[in-house]
Amino acid sequence: MGLLKAIRRRLVYWKRVLFHPWSVIAVVIWTVFSNAATFRDNFLPPDVQSQWRTIGLLPKWNWWVWVLGLLAITLCILLEASYREWVSQRRESEVEFQVHGIPSFGRFDGHLYLLVPDVTIINHSYRDSMSIGASLWLLYEPVGVEAHCPPESRPVMEWERAHDTYRHRILTFPLDLGARKTASGYICFCADNARALGNTPRRDAHDGLLTRIEFKDYHSDQVLYEKEVSFLGFAA
């Protein structure tokens, strides 16, 4: 069991390191150029070959030169992707997320909102600023079916006036957080699509609507923090 878990972790890491769109594009372009002249001279009819003589401008290198070039590109991809992964994991450890309070919901200005009332985000880095994105996912049966609720950028004034115990301002996303800075407030998610899927919503032991709040590095799309949040009394 431990061996399988170790293998799974490595596979996940290798996938995150290797499979980037820019790395796939670089390898495909190099492979196409390394085989273009060979394909033209051996598989295309003579009249078509004459139309593609511009490919003759390609270097007449031996096959092993192209292989070395591919290996060099792969090495550069590994180094760059590993660096990005290291930066992402470092940022994950430098940012602290605190999600507190009793989640609530309500319909304001014709929209259904789910509100997480007390959120604090702390950037412990001494040098790096961050741009953070937030999402709320409605969880449905069967497990794995989810609906996305985007964060609202406008303050819900009616809710703010009715809930004066928190006295927070709304957090808007993407949230730009400088080095050694802290942001606190409430997050409002639009849940107009709560009934769109038609699936049965998942509920916790207290019959609260089960959701997952998720924070990501806005640029790398790396998940920095996630937590299940339940909304008591919500009937989706």
C-alpha cells in the first residue's frame, strides 16, 4: 500500500512537471522540423515535392544531431517546469488561509448568494507578492459532480447591514496581496446555477449543503488551499 502511494505521488508530480502546453508545443515543433525533409522526399509525389522545396533550407544534420536537440529541449523543459513547481509549492507554504464564521445565504437583487463571512489571507513572504483566485464548488451526487460558483465583486449591502456582527468588507478576486500583507473580509459567491444540474446535492451530518471553497494562485492555477464548507438550512 505504501509503495502504491509513493508511485502515485510521483506520477502526479511528473504529470505536473512535464505536461504543460508550452512543452508539448516545443517538442512537436522540433519533431516536425526534424522529419519534414525526410517525409517530403520519401512519401510525397514529385510534383508536390517541388512545391515544398523551401523545406530544403532546413539544416542537413545527421539523425543523432536531431536526437541530441530533442534531449536538450526535454532537459530545458524539465528544468523550467521543476522550477515553476518549486515556486508554486513555496508559495503554497508562504500563504496562510483562515476560513471562519457561520456561512449564510440569501437572495439579493434577484440573485442567490452563498456567503462565507470571515476569511483572512496572510502572505508571509518577505519579497513576493501574489495574485489569488477564489471559487466555491457545489457538490452533488454522485461524487465528482460539481457546479462552479464565481465570486461576486460588488458588495452585498443588504447583507452587510443585516449582519453587523462581522463588520467586514467584501474581498474581491483576483486578490493582489503584497509581501507581508494581510487581507480580511467576507466572500460572496453567486449560486444562481445551484439547481441547474438536476443532481441531488450532497449534505453533511447536520443536513447542511456541502460545498468546497478553493483558493488558487491566479497565474499558475495551482491550488493553494481548499476546505469543505456547509450551509445549514439551504435547500438546493
